[in-house]
Amino acid sequence: MERVARAMDELGLEAVLIGNAAAALRGAPVTTIDLDFFFHRSPGTVAKLKLLAKRWNGMLLRPHYPVSGLYRISLEEEGLQFDFMSQIHGAKSYDSVRGRAEWFPIGETGLWVASLADILKSKKAAGRPRDRAVLETLERTIHAQEAKPEKSSRRTPKGK
């Protein structure tokens, strides 16, 4: 995750970590093998995704083109996959999700991480079996955190 955060920072690529990886960072007892990001699609952002794939000797794929906003960076030799989505179920806009996201320091930089409420909403709206499988866990985590409010020690970095 530090490698991804550092590379995104160096390229000026802004995206919000979503999915189970984000939920795990937010304290939910879930696992995943990939990283999913939500980003604002523009020619400049897509160019940065291409640079990111090239930097890692990976491939930038559009597996569901043209019906989705999914860009997948696949690093076959390492068995890693990073999905960047310009649209997600249950979200009105990137800006709305980004506005509720929180900055998580990782190494020398960090990542924006979606709120548990946004992750839950997206998984409910998607309705896929793998998403439905974690709904109860996410709901329990949200309720437990609401019962024990903590002050965030995370700080938004300058310029973020």
C-alpha cells in the first residue's frame, strides 16, 4: 500500500481508496487481495493512470469498456491488481465521496480513504454476492464505532 501511495503522490494522482481495503483501514474485520480506488475521470487523470502502469511495468486494461468507468492496472508477475473506477454504485459523485473521506498517513505520504458509510452504501447498491457477504460486518463496525466515538489523530497534509 505504501508503494501505491508513494507512486500516486509522485504523479499527483488523486483517488479515494474504497472497498474492503478501505473498510479494513477503517477498522472493519474484512480482507481483500486487491485495491480499489474511486477517481474523477479526466484526460489528465487517465494519462496519470497510464504513467502509473508504465512505471510498474504493468498493463492498463479496460475490461468492461465501454460500459464502465473501470481502469485496471495489472501486474501479472507480482499477481497484483489495482482497480480505478470513475463511477461506483451508490455514489452521486466523486466529490461527495472525497468530501467524506479521511487522509490516512502511509509511509512518507498517505491515501484518502472512503468513509465506512460510503463503502456500505456502495456495497448495498452493487448488490453482488461478494458485497452482500460483508454488509453485516460493515454495519456492526459502524455501530460499534458510533457507540465509542474517537477523536481522529489523522491530519490532512498541506495541499491535500
